[in-house]
Amino acid sequence: MNDITKDNVAVENKYALTIKEAADYFNIGEHRIRELTDKRDCPFVLWVGSKRLVKRKVFEEYLEKQFSI
């Protein structure tokens, strides 16, 4: 299966994910991801204007260190 189709890149190949993509990929609720990314010093949020994206690898590293979120 090809990772890249016409205009789509596979989620595991993306640098940053939308809230919905992150919720689906990490099996965490959208509301919880929004709460986590609301923090001013959040290392895994990337703001593009008013659009909130999640830096996939940084979020993975964050989750590796957590017992619960």
C-alpha cells in the first residue's frame, strides 16, 4: 500500500496532526487533547493562525513518559 496518495499523506508520516487525526491515531479523546494543548507551555502544540496542530513525534515522546493523562 502506498503511503502517499493524490493529496493525502499517511498520518504516521505527518509532522503535525489535526486534533481529530491525533485523537484517532493515539486513541485519546479530542476534548482531552484540546485540554492538554491549551497549556501555554505545551511543547507539542503548533499554532498556525488559529488552527491548532499536534506535533506527532513530540506528543509520542510526551506520552511515553506519562502514567496517565
